[in-house]
Amino acid sequence: MTDDPPPNPALLPAGLRDLLPPDADTEAAAVAALMGAFAGHGYQRVKPPLLEFEDGLLTGTGAATADQTFRLMDPDTRRMMGVRADITPQVARIATTRLAGAPRPLRLSYAGQCLRVHGTQLAPERQVSQAGIELIGPDSPAADAEMVLVAAEALGTLGLTRLSFDLTMPPLVEKLIDEAGIPATDRGPLARALDRKDAASVGAHGGPVAGTLTDLLLAAGAADRALAALAAAALPPGARAMADRLAATVAAIRARAPALKLTVDPVEFRGFRYHTGVRVTVFAPGRHEELGRGGRYLCGGIEPATGLTLFPEAVLRAAPGRVARPRAYVPLGADGSAARAQGFATVAGLEKVADAAAEAARLSCSHVLTEDGLVALG
């Protein structure tokens, strides 16, 4: 019988990882750039806690994150707590409690880490960073459009200018099914068929709206084609109002950013199921993972709101490579302030060395400070 080997201290749970230099610095700088763009449009930053009491965290829009929430017992109060899986519900709580009396429209921004029980096949990370905005109060196409326009500008600060914004209206299909009187036995299979883009199954379970749903399913893609299909579809009043709202949002976006690529999927309903209107997903060409997503919801269950969350890790994987800040080795006793003023990170020597250039190379510096100034290593 042999003893088990000692645990490897570098081994982390699945979906969790250390972020090392220079990646951690790159992510921090990217988040700062995104938050700066948000602030430029009047979004004021809030900082919710990492965990809250479970009965508060999982109410309202937070209920949709219940199956992704880590839970633990608070040793002080003996009450159950949850680690946030998404920051939007926390911002909604702040808006309806601490900032209930603040003037509307209320523009809030946030950045932080979230923890989820499960990753996905395309995004296996369970700890994810978020940076986003919430616009609380107005219920209009202009407000929905602002989410897209501000996100596009923020991503542009990181060099991402070729983007695609996929617009959907998650409640439209549910409203269409309700107004058509589809029986409960067909609703589950129909939802799965729409999720899999299975036109044959949609036809089998769609009843009187099978043809309409199939046409909308096949129309997904460029915004003009999808909106034309929606305009031509025989929709009952409730679904028609939602289709018109989606078209108005596209028009509001194009009025200010006509070159922005927009796609529309009339029957898509990805993500947490708390959206009540237009929903947005951000993609970069050639990449399948989402750079961000958001949409319209009810803040506190009563107040109209819309928001959009960006995922910095995914954003950086799609963005052009960022040049790391150059490093300069400063020998013991020398003054590196001038080098820092030129944008260098200075690495101060703590003891005398025989070969300053060799020490600079050992410490991953590109330059060394000499009596003649900064000298690039050969």
C-alpha cells in the first residue's frame, strides 16, 4: 500500500484558471478602456458585492440564474448566500432600492467577476469577467439602440471595428404560440425544434402557425431580409407589436450607425430567460463565441430597463493583439522617473550587478537605463 501523492498546488478546479503576466494587465487595461467609453456616455459605475443572501440574489431577474449559482452558508448569520452568476440582477436591485429616487433615465455601469456552476462547450470557463451598462426607466427603440451604439464604440477602443450585432425578440415566439392556442403537449417539442433550427419538427409541432414559424426560422440572417419576412408574416396583434418594435430598433440604430452590421433572428431565445423585449448578442467575424449580450427586461419586476454585458476574456480573444508596455531596467541608485514619463515600466535594481544589460534581459526588459539614457537591448 502506498500513500497518495501530495496534491499539486497549481491544480485548479475545472473552469477556473490563473491569469498571469502580461495577460492580467492586458485584461485590466481592456476593462478600463471599456468602462471609460461607458462613462463617456453618462453611465455611472456601481460595485455590487460578490455574494449576497440567496433570497435577495435570486429574486426578480436573478431567478433565471438559480441553476448557475454557487451557494454557501454564512457562518455569521447562518443564512444561505449565493455567489453571483450575473451582475445585471444586482444592478436591478440597486436601481430599485438604493437608487429608487434617482432621476430617470438612470444609466449605470459595472465591471467584475462572476462564478457559474457550469460552463458550456464553447465557453468552458466558470469564472467570467463582465463589463456592462444598464439603462433604466425608458421603454423605447432609442433606448434599445443606445445599448448597441455604446457597445460598438466601447469595443472600437480595443480595435474591434468589424462586429455583428444579432437582434432577437425572445417573447415574440411565445406570444405567437399563446395567441395561436398551441396545446401544452406541443410547446416543449416546438421550443426544442426552434432552438435546434429543425424546420421539419417545427412543421410537425407548430399547428396553425407552423408555416409562419418555418418562414421566420428560414429568414434569420441579414436584418433587411428577416424584417421583410416579419412584415409579410400573418401575425396576431401581440406578436405584430413586437415585430414592429424590433424593426423600429433596427431603424434607430441605422439612423446613427448605418454601416454597423445587423442581423435578425426572429425565433431565437438564447441566454437567461428574463428578457421581455429586444435582445442583442455581439459577435466578431470568424468567431463563434459571444463577445457580449443583453436586452430588455423589467427592473425589479416593474420598471422598464435594458442593458448589455461584454465579456472581456472573449473580447480580448477577438481583438487585435495589444503591445505590452515596454520595460526598462534601472540600475541601483539611478532615477527612473524620466523613463516612466516616456511610458516605460521601470524595474529597479535592488543590488549592484556587473552587467546591467544581462540583468535587464533576465528580467524581461527591452531597455536598460545608462548614463547616456535609455538603451535598447540588442
